[in-house]
Amino acid sequence: MVETNAPVTGAVVVVGTHWGDEAKGKFVDVIGQDADVVIRYGGGPNAGHTVMVGDATHKFHLIPSGILNAKAVCVMADGMVIAPEVLAHEIATLREAGVTCENLRVSQNAHVILPYHKRLDELEEIAKGAGAIGTTGRGVGPCYADKASRIGIRMGDLLDEKRLRERLDVALPLKNKLLLKGYKDYAFTPDVIVAELRPHIEVLRPFICDTQAVGYDAVADGKRILFEGAQATLLDIDGGTYPFVTSSHPVSGGATVGTGVPPTAIGQVLGVVKAYTTRVGAGTFPTELLDERGDRIRERGHEYGTTTGRPRRCGWLDAFALRYSVRVNGLTGFCMGHLDVLAGFDTVSICTHYTKNGERLAHFPAGDVSLLDGCEPVFETLPGWAEVEWDKISRFDDLPANAQAYVRRVEAIAGIPALMVSFGARRDQTLIVSGKPAPRELFTLPRPSAFGARSEVGAVATTRVGVL
């Protein structure tokens, strides 16, 4: 064995635990202040992260939230799909706000969302009628479909117009045939597409490179690497509530695909969870509150999509789904946001498990949304906490006692520790849970020797229903 004096570091992965919108961007921003490299490994402009630093609010759709750390290399990896006009606009907006973006790196292998992808996304949703899944219409799914069909166009293709046109000559006839004959719509020409891309290409050209080499070198040099997930576990195309899912792999396993960072380099996997649960679009949502309580959470939590502005469906925290996220991601801890939103409720509830046809389920029924049909949530009710002067809270122990107890109860149910909590939009409204490591220490913690402790509730949930 070759001995080295290089610092022992482990990459940290941050993932969403439910259906997205858990405030991952905020925790990535906080942890990212101590990272050397921040890598977003999947998704496209259908994601939205909002980060508030002081009085400045930054909204991200493609660029990782880690861009706000000028000392960190910020990577958009192979697994992303990129709309050039959106990325160019984000760069311009950040520069206007004083963020140089000189630390941004964009993968030459990331696929490009083109105008026909967005049009097909819209037409497919219309054609599905009642079966529409509620996509953002950003062209993400059709772009990933072309990637799998091997007719996609990648960011590296944009650097050579001759090569770009050659790739369009392969893809466009297929797309236009579908648009014209299948949907009775209009066709696209190479000249129009290239002309539309040219100004954005010149903005993006300096950033496009081999980002796998960036990731590999970071591991070799013992750098602190932070992976930023987009969307969330229950939106994973394999492990999510299919078909109401995204087109990529937001789970922690997706972090090592096309990033240059191997699985053995990952030390910690953190799940971000709200104090309650939300969902956007269609699909079964067992803990949804279809009354004034759900409306109150939505308004207090400003639960409207960063990307689309759509109102989010709101409900009590689904800890049964959280335990599923612990399992499939190998979570070593969680960060909880939006504690302030639940202030003022006399009682708050946590879903500990589901029943179906009168029987208790042992595991969250993932993989197909139809398996959730007929599931009934079983809740545990805890005392709520009063509104407080949140700006005066600087330690976890300063939180209302019932809020602290709520976090501790989620720890017990999930079987993993709470590391940080948040109670507002600003970066400084984030606290380390008493006795837990600071963000910088997360990169040097020893890797867990085992998968983790069995959760308190999971230990007694032994009844299976049918094939579940």
C-alpha cells in the first residue's frame, strides 16, 4: 500500500428526501462555503433552488448553488441537460449581482435542450389528456429520451458549427416527421436552430470542458467535494413514484455517474427534509392536507415553484417515505428546513407508516405510483410550538422546546441523526444541531462502517401486503 500524507476527505452528497422543493439549495449553499468543488450531477432547468444571502435573493435553475462560493470550482456534470439560453441568462444575472462565474465549469458531455424538445414536451402533455403527469414543459424528458436514443446533441457539439449541423442532420428529420405527421405541428430547420444558438454559444464557450477530469483530479488531490442533487428521491426515474417522476437519477447513486468521482470517494450522504411535505403536479400524496391547514402551510412557507410558480400541495411530514429515502440513498444524516412554518399550530403530526386494505405496510411502496393508491397514512400527533422572534435564535437549544422535540422525534423514526435545521430563508437562519459536526467537518468524518441503525418505527413494521 502506498502511504500518503494527503488529507483524508470524503465527498458529501446532498439529496432531497421526498418530491423535491425541500430547500436543498440553502443547505448546499451553507455546506458549500467549505467545499473546494461543488458538482451538480443531474437534471435540467426544471429544477429550482432559491438562496438568500443577506438581503440578496438568488434563484438558480441550472447553475449549482455552490457558485456563491467564489473559491470553489462549480461543476455542471455529464448527467445534466442544459438549455443554453437559460444558462446564459443565469450567468448574466449572477454577474449583475456581482458573482463573476469564473469558477463555473460545464461538461462537454451534458446534453443540450433544443427548441424541438420543448415543443415536443408541450405536445406530449396535451396528447396525454387526463394522463398528463404535469411536466414543467422545459423539454427535459424529450432531451433525455434523445440521449438514450443516441441522437442527442451535447454541449461539446456547440463548439464546432460543422459538427453541430451534422448532428442536427441526424436528429431533425426524425423530430420533424413526428411533429408534422404525428402532431400536425410545425417543423424546425437547422438554420433557425443554429442562428438561435449562436449568441448563447459565445457566452458559454469559455466554460465548456472535460468536467470528469475536474472531478477525478479533485479526488486525487484530496479536495472537499460537495454533490448537489436536483429534484428528489421520490422523483427518481427508477426508485420514484413512476410515472410521476423526472427523467434522471436524483438519488445519491446518481452522483457518481459521469462526474469522475467514484462511489468509494463518498463519505457522507445528507437528506434534506422539510418540517412538512410538499408535492408539485399530479400523483398520489397520502399525507396531503386538503383543508385550511394545508393552505396555511402553503402561504406561510411560500410554497410556489421557483421555476414554474405553481402552487405546491402541502401535507404533514411523511416519515414513512423519509425512511425509504434513508434506505435507497444510504443517508448518514438529515437537514430539516422550514421549522418556522409550523409555528402556531396547537398540534403537529408525523406520518409513521401506511396501512392498505387494513394491513400495515413494512416498506414504502415505491416504484409505481399506483402502489400508493389506497394507502392510508397513520399519524403520530405531537404538541406544537408558538411563534417566536426567530431572528433572536442563534443556537439549536434556543428553539422552542416542542420544536426541538419534533426534530428529535423525526431522528428516532428515521434512524439517522439531524445535523442542521433551518427556520427562515436567509443563510444565517441555519443552525447546527447540538453536538453535531460543523459543515466543514462533514468532509472528514469517517465513513459509516455499516448501513445504519434500524429505525424505531421500522423495527416493528413487519406486515407485508401483496407484492409490497
